[in-house]
Amino acid sequence: MANEEQTTVPSSQRSSWSSFLKTIATFSGDLSSLTAPSFILSPTSLCEFPSYWGEPHREFAAISTGKNAEERMILTLRWFIATFKDNKIVNHGPIYSINQSIEKPLNPILGELFLGSWNSEDKHGTGELRLWTEQVSHHPPVSAYCLINAKAGVSYQGHCAQKTSFSGKSVIVKQVGHGLLRIKLPDNTIESYLITLPKLRIEGLWMASPYIELTENSHIQSSSGYHTVLEFKGKGYFTGKSHSFNAKVYKQPKVTSGVSPIYEIEGQWHGLSKFIKHTPKWWKSSSTTTSSNDEFLDQNHEKLDEISVLDLDQQGPLESRRVWKDVADGIRNGDFEAASTAKSKLENEQRAKRKEELANGTPWQMSHFDRVESDEEYARLAEMCGHSPPNEEAYYFKFEQDYIQEILAHQQQQPSSS
């Protein structure tokens, strides 16, 4: 372990690292609000993290190909598990990295944007997937996001925040927020899915060799009634495998004693997972990418596509990579003093801007999202499966219908122009 510590913490920074760990151990509030030493900062803003929802963009588009509610639930679950492959929250966490490094992502400024797309030229025939992310709150940090594939008729929007605390030798991360997936059906009705997020547990900090596990439960509740309960487990002292999960799919929303799932899936979310007991008949006939009929998802050889963004000189002043360019350059070049100076300059500018807005009576306004204090769709789906809390705020993308109409109109014009 000593060797690992030498590779992760620069020798010149070990005293700072030890001091930071002691601060974590004695801190009673939300750890994500702590100012981290520059040498453990990531060059990536938290505002970029919702892009992991879109990296398995083919699985996202495939959800709407399900012929009935059962098929669409299974395909939604498959996409959800696929997002963990290169999930930035899982692989980097709000505090540390799962890899041979120790990193804390940059805390976005208020109004920061991250915009991009996958499959913009529609090479796969599944439609372009677009992402909009906006930092809608700074204290506490909250990111709102929306993904739309207009051609496939699938959208996903939600918000995310993290509440981080120290427990024993572990950091516990509660992921705050939820996501709502919507599918436009052939009869023009909308089928909705509430997706809740598991907790994270970060261990190995004192050995400078941190690793992250998903823990506890996550739920996927469909407006059709289908309900999936996911249980995430790590490796125990004597049994089990790391990054494991079990998913039970039920035909009814509230799971009661004695009710058996119609399907059960088990495996590792970063590797291979399979149906256990029995496999859907339709899966056997349509699963062309798997090596066996009971295989649910194999992430071992899956390469996910990174999001495409505009070149830096074409980005707006509030887009993440332009906002943090000087800080990121310093971090990547190992010039932590320059990174710290650039970060302090940016943060001071933001404080001055907030004071000016307060003095002028012109508070900051969201540019891409509208806040809803109590989301009716969330409340309805949460009540179906007994999820708590019964009510939660939400952020809705302002331009969803305009964007969808623009894309569909463009598609209708294509045949006549060819």
C-alpha cells in the first residue's frame, strides 16, 4: 500500500494530504463543501457528469423499440445498468477517483452550462442524442439536465446533487434528486419512468488507494405499473464480488410479501450480468449481440462513445470547459499554484457578481430550465411504488417541445431534398 500512496500523492504534497484527511474525519457538515488542496482537484467540472446518462446512446434509443410495457421496462433497465460503465460519479465520485489517482471534481459556478451530443450524423440510424446541463444552484450545488433523442421518441431529465459525510473509515455519498424517462408511444401517449439513485461508499482513503461501491437500493417505476428494484452490493470480507447488483422486475408497483418477480437479473454492473431462473421469450429471439440467451449485458468489451462538444473557441462564456480552462490547464500541467490562482480568481469574480446582483435587485435567473417546487409526475410514480420522499422538486427543460418539433420537421424535409 505504501507504493500505491507514492503513486497517488506527490511526495511534496503528502503533509497537505494528511491534513486534508484529518479535516474530513473531524468535519461535521457536507464534505463536498470543503476546499480541497489543488493537487487533488480534477480538471473536470461536476457539470459534465450527467453526460454518463447518454454514453450508452444506442441502448437509450433502443428503449422505444420495445413492443409492450414489459419489453420497455427491461430495455430501460439495460440502459440504466449500461450507464455505470464509465459513470463519472461512480468512477470519480464527488470526492475521489476509483482509479490510481485521487481527484475532487470542480464545483460548478452558478449558471454554468455543459452542452453536447452523440451520434450527430446519425451513423447508427438511431437518431442524435442531445444533452443540456445547467448548474441551477451553487449552495447547495445542484445540476439540472435533459437528454432528448427526438427520432427515437425518448427523453430523460432530472437533477442531481450529493450530500457527503464521513462514517468510520468510509465516505458516504447520498445522491440527491431523481430522473424521469419518457417514451413517446405509437399512439402518441407518453409512458413515464421514475428512476432513483443508489448511495455511494468510498473506502481506502487512509491508504491513499480509494475505491467506490454503489450501495443500497434504486427503483425504476413505470407509469404502466411495472416496477424494478435494484440492490447494489460490494465484496464482503469472505464472499461476494465487487460492483455487484441484483435486479428484480415486478408486474405490479408495490412489492408485497410472497409476490415473486417475473424476471431477475444478477451480475456486475461494470462487467457481465445475466437473467437468472428464466429469460423472456422475446429476448431469446431478438438478442443478437449476446453470446448466450440468458446474457443481459456484457460491459467487459463495450466501448462507450464520449460526448461531442463545440471547440473551445466556439463555446459560450458559461460553458464548462471554457469557464475552467485556466484551472484545468494548470492541473493537467502539474502547475498546482497556477491552478489554485485561477480557481481563486474565478471564485472571487463569482462572489462579486452575486453581491452586485443582490445590490441591484436583479437575482440570477436560469437560462435553460424552470424549477417546479413539487413535481406531480414524481409524486404519482413515487406513490405507486411507495418511494420516499412523497414530494420532490424538479427542473424542466424550457425548450423541449421546440427542439423536438425542429428535429421532426427536419426529418420530414429530408426525403424531398434527396
